[in-house]
Amino acid sequence: MPRLEIDAIDQRIVALLTADARRSASEIGRLVSLSPAATKRRIDRLEEVGVIKGYTAVLDHAKLGHALEAFTELRFAPGTQVDDIDRALVDLPELVESFTLAGDPDALVRVRVDDVDHLKRVIDRVRRGRRGGAKIIGTKTLIVLGRTAGPGERGETG
Amino acid sequence: MPRLEIDAIDQRIVALLTADARRSASEIGRLVSLSPAATKRRIDRLEEVGVIKGYTAVLDHAKLGHALEAFTELRFAPGTQVDDIDRALVDLPELVESFTLAGDPDALVRVRVDDVDHLKRVIDRVRRGRRGGAKIIGTKTLIVLGRTAGPGERGETG
DNA sequence: GTTGAAAGGTGCACGGG
DNA sequence: CCCGTGCACCTTTCAAC
């Protein structure tokens, strides 16, 4: 395993790839004053140590027919293990990401759906929450009206 | 402006770029049985019409020193405009994204911080919510214990 | 960290369906 | 409209330093 330290140049490379993951290693090298080969080695190392987990396209989901986004807060029966929560949600195609939380509610589930009717069906599926012994005793769904990206999503954190 | 219709091949291209945004147009072309040039033209068109808004690196924030993630629910005073909410949150480097919601709470703010002390300072800043006339009358912060990516984040939705 | 050369990807004009 | 081809140019990759 390569060294884990992330120096200032690594941070700039990470920021540049966060802003545009399809930039070439040569261009990044130009921007951080390094040769293409040295830049590529740093990118490879950042991937190896797991600082960079991958690269993804940022989509306009509304244009792909998934116009509605929502968060559903979940409350579980006493004794439910946090790991059970994840198991309760696999195989839900509408799931974007799910969070286990400290406090009340116990989990937050983010879903993307076509319309309110679709949302209703998804919430029904979530509420069943059969798998893994997780017993859902309450849900509260919040419909997203608008979303704004922050600096932390654009690589401006360092 | 190019055509807005997204056919089955476009959807596969979007899914492939969502799974790995750094794949070359030639490789994607091989996977969807199209020439490199035709594939590139489709990718360019998907970007032009805004289906693909950009490309970003997926990071392990814990390895970059931002180990703690949290959601803060916000409640606003009556008469607050939803647009005021976004204006109240600009210039918060710890902000990942913010959502305006239908129902109660009025907004959900996602932040990434170094530790609980840092979180305390960020929540204090959010609670002030000076800008744009947004008056925050209550907050509730949920600390993230764990996160799981769903199919909708990996391009498996189509 | 650099250089350099081979392999492969990109960008563009052209022609065909 | 959208596809493929061919070619010049640029990037990536890897050895050697």
C-alpha cells in the first residue's frame, strides 16, 4: 500500500477531479505544475488508498423522467440493529442513498421517483421493511421542492 | 439545440458514465456497439441538452479529515420565501447540499465537518441564518452514523 | 521527480444510409 | 437525421533514468 499522506498538490488534484472528473491527467498536470506521468501516478495512488473511490456523471434526473425526490425518516422498533436497516432497503431501485442516524429518527432514506403515485408505492415498500429483522414503527416523508449544491460538493473544501 | 429524446443507447451511455465517468468514448462505444465518433457525438449531445450536467470524483471524506456528516432540519418563520433559504446558506464551506421541503421541516441541510466541535460551530452559523430575510425559528440536527449508496446512485435506474 | 516513444483515444471533415 | 471512416493531433502508458 502506498503512503497515506495527502499533500497540498494531492488536494488540488482531488479538487480538480471533483470539479470535472473527465479532465485529462495532462491538463491537471499543467494546472498543478507537474508532468503528465507524475500527475497520473498521484491519481493512481489516490485511487489505491481509497481517497478517490470512483468517478461519476452528475445527472439532471428530471430530464430522465425521475422528477420527484423525497426523504423518508424511519423509526425502528427497539432492539433493531443499525445493520438491519441497510438490509431492509436493498433491492429498492428508487433508493439513492440511506443514512443511519444517531437520535430520532433512526434512519433517513433518500429516494428518486417519477411522480407522487410512484412515491406512494415506494413508501409502501419501505414501510414493509421486511428483510433483516428491521421493524419499522413509523415513517415521515419529506418531499423535496428544490436542491442547492454547496461548496462541499464542488471540491472547494480542500 | 439538439433533440431532447433519450433513446435506449443514450440511457446505456449515461449508466456507463455514472458507473465510471472516466471511461473513454471508445470503450463506451465498444460496450454499446457504436463507433468512437458516434459515441462521442452522443455524449456531447447529452451534455448539451443538460441530461449530463458534469462529472465528479467520488471521495472518501473521512480520509480527507472530514469524518463527520450531519443533517440539520430547519424551520422558518411564517412568510419566509423558499428562495431566502438558499440565500441564507451561501458561503458555508461545510455545506454539501441543501433542500427546501414541502411540509415540516421547511429545509434540510447536509453538512460535512471534522468533528463534533466543528459541527457545533457550523450549526451555530446555520442557526443565525442572517442573509435574505430568512428567520430560522428552530433546528434539529441528525448525526450520520453510516451511509449506504443505493441503485439510484450507481446508474442502475436507467 | 523527468523524458521519450509506442499505443491508443480524440476531434473533425467527408461520404453513405 | 445519424452513422462510419480516415487522418492529424493529443493523451496515456511504461520503461529507463
